[in-house]
Amino acid sequence: MAYGIAACGLLLFLHLMTPPVWGHHNTQHTPEILQKIGLDQRLNAQVPLDLAFHDAAGKAVQLGDYLQDKPVILTLAYFDCPNLCPLVLEGLVKAMRVLPLELGKDFDVVTVSIDPRDTPALATEAQQKYLKQYGGSHAAAGWHFLTGEPDAITRLTQTVGFRYTYDQQQEQYAHASGIMVLTPQGRVARYFYGIEFPPRDLRLGLIEASQNTIGSPIDQLMLMCYHYDPMTGQYNFIILPSIRLAGLLTVGCLAAFMGIMLRRDRRRKTEVG
């Protein structure tokens, strides 16, 4: 009887213990530069699958090559970034390492450079660095680092709402921080802001983007108790559905208990007769 209440009660406790994470940017840029950057949500936008890039080996590829049967985490960065990009990618690695989902098996990551001057050699260095941090048997086949021409980069960044600009004074790109989750068909499903990503939120976002083709029964329970808030890019605990879920679970437990007792009574009567 207490299982349903305990399950959602535990989820509520974990939610309250998880601090919010907001967008982050490099504050050394001028106010004029900062006005040009941001991460605007384009939920359900279809990324162009025919965009041409080069992978870390220098091979010509299309974005659609990585959007097949698994959800994809999309990150936009540049490979000699001195400040923000390493923090975002390291934050992603930190979250992925504790996920019950496995990179390369349950989902992929595609990191696209926003700097057209980046080369496959730089992409290879970045790939090796972050794959080493992550580890895992499927990781090498699951995290892809791409470089491209200005037109392809611009089309992709505009589609997903990633606004950035080059700061001539600082000689680096100014951009907001965050990652996006794409469906296997290439539609933007979720945004997560900041440089650290709660594993719970990332897990739920990937499961929803996959249309529940990955994850466990516990994940389905969590999705009934949490709702994605586009304004914050977080999953929030929702009380009323959780109470309803707890009630349904309680009724189910009671029905199962009554069924067991009735069968036991019938068995006893049969033995006596």
C-alpha cells in the first residue's frame, strides 16, 4: 500500500535536493557582445539532415548520418575555446558517467564546431580528450566531433536557436552555454542550460526524445511524476499527477493483496471439503 506514496515521495525529495542550473556565459565580454548571444528554444524544429560536415578523420559526412535510431545530444562549441566550451563538455561527461544509459548504445553525442577554421585534427584531439574522460566500451562509436563550412554551421545554429558572435577584442567566440537533445528523426526535443547538467533531467530528456524506446520501468514512473518546463530547461516535480499515480499504485497493491487472499480462502475451502 505504501509503495506508490513512497516512490513519489522519494522523487519529490530528490527533486528538492537538486539545485537549479541556469545559463552561463563569459562575463569578460562587453554588454554589446552579450546582447548578441543566447540559446533560444526552438522545440520541435527539424534540423537539416543534409548539412555537410567533416568528421574527426576528415571524412565528408552529413548530419543525418548520426540521426538514425537513437536520440542525440547536440553540443555546439569550438575546439580551441579557452573558457566556456571545455566547461560545457566536461559537465556533459560528468552527467553521462552516472547515467544508467550508455553512450553509443542508447544515445549518441554530436559536437559541432562553430568555428569554420577548426580542422579535423583539432576535432580528433577533442574527441580523444573527452572520450578518455568518459570511458565505456561503446563510447568511441557514440561521440562524434564535426567541423564544417560557415553556411552549414549557420544553418544549424539558427535552426536550434544558438546565437553567438566573434569578439574581436577578446579574439574568441562569445556564446551561451547549454546542450540540446534531438529525437532520432532530428527534431529538437529538449534544451538544458548551463555548464552542469543534472543526470536526472538528461536521463528523462533522452527517454522522452526516444519515445520511450530506452529506459526502465522506473524511468516511466519518473516521467509520470516530472514535467519539462521550457522556460527553465528543467524537469519539475508535479504534485497532482504524482498523487494520482500514488493512488493508482496503492489501489493496485490492494487489489493484488485481495486477490491473493481470495485465492488462499478458496484453496482452504477446497482442502477442507
